[in-house]
Amino acid sequence: MFFFLSKVLSFLIVPYYWILILIVCYLISKSKINKRRIKIAIIIIIIVFSNDYIYTEALKWYEPHRIIIQKGKSYSAGIVLGGMAGFNRKGEGIWSNGVERFIETEKLYHQGIIQKIIVSGGSGELLQQEFKEANFIRDQLIASGVNENDIIIETNSRNTYENAIFVKKMIDSLHFPAPYLLITSAIHMPRAEKVFNKAEIKIIPYPCFFSTHSSKYIIQRILIPDISRLYDWSFFFKEIIGLKIYELTGKA
């Protein structure tokens, strides 16, 4: 039920849809006072949530720092979480913005920092449940030169909580020595780290795909709206709300 509701109601955390809802309210409202209030609300949402500077500063506060692995350090396994790929209508795997998770995992393996790769990711879609992300990622790892015997996949999880639960069962049976590198996007790491710690999996966070960038051209970023941010904020809100819900339900 939680998985279903999170998918159906996900549009509520996108500022772009807030504006559309307010426009509809404006059109059907007969009160001049309410119309004026709605216009003010729309303007405020556009100004605040299309501001690139505000967005990147919020993420700088939330995202963890980049991790540097000491030379010669090695771990028995790296756990990489799904959320980097999807499927088209033909069932063909396609990369998404989170592909840096794959790049970093492949690099860590070839550098000898991780000996095994545990890929956790089933289907995060309400439809196309037959297409499992971990299967696609495994094939891509093999194509990049990773030994097939060094890849362990978990294809049942649909969210971060299930990632931790199913991975816990796997590592308990495999008896790989802890700790393990946990590889996921920087914006997702605070939630993932708490969930994996709650599941009593000894991990070292290895965040990648940082959403923030250089503070060069600060004036332009403050003054020039970036309409794409009206959608990008949903990723930030998803993590904040998801973490709080997990904490309230004892999952993190």
C-alpha cells in the first residue's frame, strides 16, 4: 500500500503541479480576494522554486560530502542501489540521470577497492513489473569487464526499505566480511544510510552523482529563473518526506 500511494501521490511534491492546481482554482474561483491571493501564491512559487541558487544551496545543506577512499583500502563488497535505469515499451534497458552510480561502481571494482558487487533493484514502476533493473545493470557490468561470478543481484526490492531488507538476507547467507561500501546518489544517501543502519548492515556511505555545482556566476543564478527547477525540487522533497516517513514507521 505504501509503495502504491507513494507512486500515485508523487505529483503532490512537484511545484510545477502546484502551479497548475492553483491556476485551476483561480479559474473556478468567483471571489476577487481569493483570485488575488492565488495570483500572489503562484508568483511566490515561481520566484522561489525556479531560483537555481536557492535550490543548490538547499542541496548543499542536505547532501553528504564526497568520500575519498584511502589508497590500498579494499572491501569485500559494494552495494549499489537501483534508480539509475529504466525500460522502454519494448523492455529495453535505458540509463537515467543516476547512471553515475554504475560508473562509480565499475571504477571501484576495476581499481580493486570492492571485490564483489551486490546490485539491489527490482521494478519501481506500477506497470512493467516484469522488467527488473538489477538484471539490466548486471548485463552492463559484465559488458564492461566485470567477472560474472563477482556480481550478485537482488531483483525484488521496490524502494529503499526493501533494498535494505533483501540485501540483509543476502549478505547474511553469503558471509561477506563487513563493512560494505553503499553506493547511491548523494541526495539519496542520507535516507539510504539510515535505513541500512536500522537493518543492522555495516556500511560505509559512498555518495556519487552530486546535484550541486560550482557557485560561479552567483548573480545570474539568483536573478535568472530556471524553470526546470520547478520539477527538480520533487527529488529533494521526496528524500526529506521519505526519510521522515521511514523514521516515523521505524524503518530508519
